[in-house]
Amino acid sequence: MSFIDQLMAARGLPISLFGGNSRGITPPINPSPNINTIRDGGYGANTLLPTTGVRPQVNMGLMGQVRQPPPQPWETYDVNKPGDILPQSYWEAVKQTVSEIGKPKGDKFTRVLRSVREKEGGYQDFKADPGNYDPTTNNLVGTNYGISARKLAEWYGRPVTRNEMINLDESVANKIYKEEYYDKFNIEKLPDNLQNIVMNATVLNEGGGVETLQKLLRQKGAKNISGQNKGKLLDIDGRMGPNTKAAMKNAKFTKEQFKNMYLLYLRNNNKKKTKTGFTGWQKFGKGWTNRFEDLSK
């Protein structure tokens, strides 16, 4: 069943709504129009409506328009007053379905997690990446699903091995992302359009992501609501405390602004040479830039 069909079915419409005309048969007149994708990009009611005897099509790009039947020109109708072009219940179902085309599936965390996982990929053990080394043994362990050796060691409370990292269960990685990033850094409190880019930033560099967030909130006038500096402009300390959490829900900066400031942070804080003899920015700067350019679109 297609995504569109699933959405329609979830609204309790009869199964007979789906797919009838794909067999090339014109169904008889009945009160349950068959909503199906048609080649001109609209959604056609593939049975004749008993009230009008027409086969209307709904333009999914311009929901206030219908035509009956093709190739008649589109006629504009108020989507809130469909009249007898489509019965009220079907019009509302189609309108709501089309409004959801292209929207990501899943809850907020699932959507944000997807944006991270798409960038992080699977296992890698680049020697130049300091996150690939266990913090206790300094052994090269690698990263999997974007979970670094340092983070996995913190999660387990002990040193980890390369074999453990290679065989890391995806469900464990997702749980780490939920508890150690999404929840810890209060991502859900941000406006929806900022959640992906800020989550990705904290995954790449926790302190840098929070510091960038604090600087932008402060620029927009955010103030401390508690502590020694209560009433003053938001502290910039790279830590996710109550003052930062309170300011996040009213974040006014853009993804472009966050990208620019975060990349500046990465450039300025990755000047130390890695084990390969290059600085972190020289080795990874292009990839970081591409990642956040994409996230800022």
C-alpha cells in the first residue's frame, strides 16, 4: 500500500477507495470515489459521483482547484466550502492527505535521528580522528553509526574494543542518540526547523554545538533566569544548563546563522595537528563544511 493510501486508510475511508481504476475498469456510480494517483499529477476520483455524475480531479499543488472531467480547465473553489464538487468528507480527506505529502514520517526524534545517521554512516577507523580512540587505553577502536569510541566507553563505563564497536547493535546506537544527545541537549525544545542542524552539531562536538547555540541566543537577547548572573545576557560556557534550556524554546536565529558560527568554531578549535601530521580542520574541514551547508538549506 502506498504512503498516500496508508494516510487515507488511517482516516477510516473504505478500502474500495484505493486502486480501482488502475485495472482500466470504469467502476459504476457509487458514493465512494476511488482516490488514486493520475498521470497529470492530480488525485482523481475514479468513480462518478452520484450527486453530479462527474469524475473530478483534485490538483495536489493547488488544493483549491478541481476540474471535471479532463481536459477541462481547472476551476477554483474555496477549499473550506467544497459544495457538491466532492462530498465534504472526501474533500477533507483528500485535502488533509495531500497536505502531508513530502512531510517526514515518524516522531520528532526519529526525524532528527535520521538526519544524523544519513551523515554519519557506518563503521570507520580513521587514525586522524581523535574520537576513534578509547580514552582509557588509547587504542584505535573506531566509530560506528556515528557513535565515537569515547562516547561508547562513557556509555558502558569502561574501555571498549574494536570488535565491540564493529558489532555495535543499531538499537544501542539509537538509544545513545536519544539519551546522550536528543534529551541531554534539549533538542525537542528548539523550533522544528533548527533541530536537525543543532543535533548534528552536538554529535560532532558537544561543547561546540552548545557554545554556538548560546552565542546565537545571546545575540538575540536571551538572558539568564537563575544563578549569579540572573537577569544578565545568557552565559556562554558550552554547558547545557537551565538558563540555556529556557532560552531555546524562543530561538530566533536561522540555520544559516548557526552554520556560519559553528563552522567558525570548528575552524578555530581544530588547529592542533593530528596523528597524521595535519590539523583537524585540514583533514576534516571540507567534509564538515559540506555537511552543514546541506543541513542549513
